[in-house]
Amino acid sequence: MRLAHPYHLVTPSPWPILMSFAVLNLTLGLILWMHRYLNGSMVLFTGFILIVMCLIFWWRDVIREATFEGRHTLAVQRGLKLGFALFLVSEAMFFFSFFWAFFHSSLSPAVEIGGVWPPVGIQVVNPFGIPLMNTIFLLASGMYLTSAHYRLIAGLKFATIDGLQLTLFYAVCFMINQGIEYWFALFDMSDGIYGSCFFIMTGFHGLHVIIGTIFIIVATIRTKLSHFSREHHIGFETAAWYWHFVDIVWLALFLALYWWGSL
């Protein structure tokens, strides 16, 4: 039977409502844990596990629709790309609010922090140490991911996997370096506006690196399972878009927070 339109009408799915309850559980657990309630950490951990399970099963259904059922027509692919692009715009606005707070505080420092930036008593991170190394790691990862994309379009499966694995290697190096930087930092989040801006900006970026790494791990597994073709690889493309977005945000962080903010 021929469809009257090229669009995919999704079948009823339990995952959206279950994901809503899982996120509610995670949020409740986070509040209980932060207020040191008994078993608050257990509620938080349960919410995290529920979210991971919902993501796995939801992604499984989407992968099945795209790969085995052939429901992702060209029209559906365009819609998915547009939707993901709008998601990245919302992510950009999310980080924009943090940059606004940073520049608001740094361009006109309040008298309470000494009227200078960085505030009096704050020993900032050397931008040409770990931050510069992390910049190199992320740029190298973006380069290898782009090369993997071109190799996928050329039909070179194993070369694509090599590029993805190198991307993952540099992503892990970045996260290890970020942890070392946090461990040896001479200030923390409670050290006024500088500590708040620094840790919330780099921390949320680090969270996005973790999410992007999961994206690329899934793309690597799907490439090994031959889920992607030269013409149809939306999962790969969106992972690449997300990773390049993470790269761009890091460059802005390095220039504004690490380099300019330490002058």
C-alpha cells in the first residue's frame, strides 16, 4: 500500500511519558541529595538509571525505524536535521546566558570583589597549561571526526571507524585533563562570582563533552554494525554537529574565560 505522504507517523511509544517520570525522579533526587535528606542519593541514582534505560530503549526504537523499517524518508531526514539544528540554537542560548553573566561581572567589577577582575585573592588557572592542551585535544578530535565523515561518504567503513576511535581518544584525554584541572584548582565554586562563573561554564561544557562522547560511541557502534550508508547517516551527522558545537563553545571559553579573564 502506497503512502499518501512521505512523512513518518510514529507509532505509540511509552518512552516519552516514562522519560518524563525519570527526569522528575532525577530532579527530586538531586534536591533531596543537596539538602542531605536520608536516602536522597539513592533517589538520585535511581533517576539516573531510569533515564539511561529510557534513552537506550528509545534510541533502539528510532534506530530500528531508520535502519530496518526504512521509515526515515528524505522528507523525514530534512525534518530531523532541522529539529537538531534548532536544538543546537537552544544550546547556544543556554551558554549565552552564562557568558552574559561572566562579561557583566568582569567588564564592570563590583566593589565587593575589589573593583578588579579577576577578583582580589583569586589565583586563576594558567591558560597556557591544561586549557591550551585541551584546546589542542578538542581541535584534533574535531579534525578526525570530520575526516571520518568524509570517509563514510566515500564508503570507507574501516577508515571511518579509525577516525571515530581517534576522536574518542582525544575526547577521553580532554575529560581526564579537565578532572586534573578541577583537582588542582586553587579556588572552588563558593569563591564568589569568579568561582561560580568558572565552574558553571566549564562544568556544563564538560557535561556536553560527556554527552557528545556518548553520541560518538553510539555512532561508532552503529558504523561497525553497518547501520549507515553513504546517503543515509543522520545519526552520524547529528553527532558530528553536536561535537563541533562543543568545539566552538570551548574556543569561546578558552578565549574569554581562560585567556582574557586572566589578563
